[in-house]
Amino acid sequence: MKKFSQNIVAASLGAAFALGGFYAISNFQKKTTNVPVVVPESPKIQLSKTAVPALKNMPTFELAAKQTVNSVVHIKTIATKQIVHQQFDPFEDFFFGRPKKSPKQEISGSGSGVIISEDGYIATNNHVVEGAVKIEVTLNDKKTYNGRIVGTDPTTDLALIKIDEVNLPAIYYGNSDNLNIGEWVLAVGNPFNLTSTVTAGIVSAKGRNINILKEDYAIESFIQTDAAVNPGNSGGALVNQNGELIGINTAIASNTGSYTGYSFAVPVNMVKKIMGDLAKHGAVQRALLGIQIREINQELAEQNNTSNLEGIYVSKVMNESAAEDGGLKSGDIIRAINGVKVKSPSQLQEKVGQYRPGDIVNIEFEREGKLKNTALTLKNKLGTTESVKKEILFLGAHIGKISSKEKKELGIESGVKIGNLTHGKLLQQGVKKGFIITRINQKAIQSPDQLVNMLKTLKGGVLIEGIYPSGAKAYYGFGM
């Protein structure tokens, strides 16, 4: 019994301890689960001190658009085209003869222009006014004027026209040399006859050559942008955020004929020079170095033991040229002109295109690994430093002088050279650009003025003798 009683006491004490432990643990858990979970307060998000000013500095074009939209005009043109009959009725020819002149067809066109002086001078593209017999200029205030061509330059696709008005809102010139890739720009013009249209974009590239101008001595060093430009924008303004003109919109890269991503503009520094020449002389005073050039690639650089791929390789120096007079040689690498680095042929052409015959430029070049400098006196295409007169337009052809170099190479003593041809007698007879007229009715031709005066006085048949730059001789006959 004693042992049994002891077991009962031990069991009771164990049960008591167990119950006490269970109660203590349950009470602890209750206290723990009732403790509120404190979530740390999120730090307050504050805008940095530069955030608000940065928003204020976002590009805005309101002021630039307001300053330039009145300086851009809408140009409408009428040109005539001679209709060429493919086939004649032989019976009609026998009884009535062929018509003396083929009927003409009127062709209308449109584009844009930029007022560059208060007294009515307007810059535009050559292709906007080429062949125009009537030019109508409409200002942003809807006033309309008749325009006339002062001069054109197919080699840069620029033209200068004039209206009789004063106190016009002329645009301010900028500096295209200071233009940066990525900079915001505006294109202002009249696409699809929608007047006073403004689009925005950035400068995508500079010094771009797209091989669109098929002229001798052509200069292509376009500003490339992604501002939307469409047919009708040609000749309009490309401006910076200050409303300054930095280019004349000229072309688009497109497979459809409409804007698909990129547009191209002639840099304003070239525009200023061309417009000044056309206003003063009626013709561009084109300066030439007198060299043939190549762009430097890795292979050419290795052949010439240079690691610098920037610059322009001189492949040939022309006789009696500015380059020859200044000591440049084949194999030289031109690095800079008047302290401005040139990295591509288009940049070199653009820089030289800003000078005139007679101007002196400093050329920095590399020869056999050493940098050298020389001063060149630039010459015109005739090989002189004199101003070139405006070509005479007669019988549908631009007639100009020939150089002494051309005379020597072709073995002729005199003559005049045919430039661009429009519809007229010479084109109808098959005369092509570059033809040099040496004789008319067996009489030697010395100058454009002599040729025009002679043809104006001739009656009946005319026999033209001449030679092409290739050396091929040719003869053309027609009636006056």
C-alpha cells in the first residue's frame, strides 16, 4: 500500500507540472500573437533640386516657329515642255508640211522659299524654279507677288529669286559649322500645298553625300535630320531653336516619294556664299583646289603607313592648279583647311565651296608621316582668279567660256562651251552638255557674246562645228 501511495503522489505531481507547463506555454503564445507588427515607414520620395529646372529646359519650338514662319514663302511655278511627236502622217507632211514648232505643254510645280533680305531676295532650290516661265510667290499673310530668277546653281541645287517689295520679315542666318549632331531643329515649309507647316526633329548627321546631284563640280555635304519633310518643303527653312536659318531643305531619302525617316538640307554657310555670288554676279564664283581625292579607309591607311583614318587622300594634282602652285603632291593627306579639320571628301568640298577664286587658304597636310602647311591661292574652273560672268542663256542653252587648259588639251584656239540645256533649238538638234562650239558657218567663235550676236543676225541655214571633251568632233545644222 505504501508503495502504491507513493506512485499515486508521483503521478499527481507529474500531471500538475505538465498542466502548469502547458498553461505557461499557451499564455506565452497568446501574448506573442497579440503583439502588433510594426512596418517601418517608407522614406518620403522627394524630387531632386534639379528635376524642376530640367523640365523647364525641355525643347520648346514656339518662339522659333513664331520667328520663322513669316520668313518662309510658298512658291508656285509654271514651266513649259515641248511635246515631241513620235510619228507624223506622211500624207499630212507632204501636203501641209511639218509644223514649225511642236505644241508646248504647261507643267505646274510648287515648293518653298526663305526671305533672306528685307528688299525681296528669296533663297530656294534650283529644282523648284528650274525651267519656270512664271513664278508666283505667296507670303504667310497671303499677299501674292510675281517673282523672277536672279541666278541658279545646279551644283548645289540652290537658286535666288526676287520679288518687288520692301520691309519683308527676313530670316536671321545661323552658323552651320556650330551645328551639333543630336541638336533639335525645325523644318518650315509648304508640303503638299499645306502652307506654313512646322515639323521638328534632330540633326542625325552632317556632311552627308547622297549622290543626288549629277552636275560637274557638284557639292553634296548635307545636314541630315529626321524632321518630316515632304514634296513642297523643298527650298524651305531648317532652323535651330533660336529661329536662325541653318539650312535649306532640299531632298528626302524615300522609296515612296514621301517622307520615310530622313531629310537633307544644304548648310547655311554654303547658302550665304552662293546667294551672295548670285546677287552680285548672277553666277557662282566657284573656287577649286585642282585635285582628285579619295576617302581614306583602313587599307589605304595601311598602304600609307598612317593610323589616322581622318582626312582626305590626294590621288592626283592637276596641272596649273592651285594645289600644284602651292606644292601639294599625289599621296598627301589633307587634314585641315584654315584650322578646321576635314574628315571626308564632302566636308572638304563644303569648306572649299565657301571661298571664292583669289582667296588664300591654309592647308594642313601629312606627307610621309610629317605634318606640313601650305598656302593656296584658289582658282576658278577657267584656271584664273578672276570673277566668272553669268552664262548666257540662248536657244535653250547656257553658253560660257572655256579654259586655256581645255583649249590646250583639245588642240583648239577658241570656242564657247555649252552648259545645261533646256528645251530649245540646240537640244532639238541633239547637242549635248559639254559640247564646245568652235565655228559657226566656218567663222571662228571667240566668246559667248559673239556667238549670240552672230546667231541673232543670221537668216536661213546655220552650220555649227565643234568638239566634245572626249575629243569627238560633231556638226549640227538648223534654220534660223
